[in-house]
Amino acid sequence: MKSYIALAFASAAMLATSAAALAQDSHPYDSGPVWDVSAVLTKPGHFEDYLKFVSTTWRAEQEAAKAQGLVLDYKVLVVTDPRENEPDLYLMVEYKNMGAFDVPLDEQDAVTKKIFGSLPAANKSGIDRESIRTLKGEMLTRELILK
């Protein structure tokens, strides 16, 4: 009888240790979507000019990518009181996962041509925007979904 009790206690201790080990191996979060965040500093007097581009051309690019299933969502955030030389806008684009970036160039070019008419026109548009804004950086981030 004593051996059965000892065996039961030993089994319970092993199960408790195994459960604790499993709990330590699991993460308190899951990998979520990927966000591409661009930091933009509009040049003095050109905030509205740049927002006109964002609300038309940039938005059309995001909607086209969304229609193709490449983009889940996008957002524009304004910084209410940026410090000197810091971004006053953040353009955020949400992708399902890192695999969303593995899109053949011809598919990417098709979206660009649809919006701008041609690749050289898209390049010129990018150069022209330099007169109204400065890109301060870009971050590729992964959202973590807490369990």
C-alpha cells in the first residue's frame, strides 16, 4: 500500500513538473500582423499639400493593394506637438505577415503603373514630393497578440 501511495505522489510530482516545464516553454503572445511605419516631416507651409497627396495617390495605392489582398489596412497618424525636426505624420500599412512582402516585381509594378501611369512617372512623383516633405525613417514592426 505504501508503495502505491509513493508511486502516486511520484507520478503527481512528475506531472506537476512537466506542466510547469510546458508552461515555461509557451509564449504569452502570438505573432500578429506586420506594420510598415513611415515617419514623415512635412516642410513648413506644406502640411496640406502633402495631405492632399496622402488622401489621393497614397490612399489609391493602399486601396489597390488591399483589393489584391496584399494589405489588410492602413492608417495616417498626426503628431500633435512634434519636437523640432521630428516627424509630424506617420503612415502605417498593415500586412498579414512577412510573406506579404514576397510579391513578384511585375505585380508590384502593375499597381504602380495603375496609379502613376508608368514607372518613370512614379519615380518623378517621389522626387517631386521631396519639395514638400522629408522621410525621417521607416520601421517594419510585428504586432504581438497577447494571450
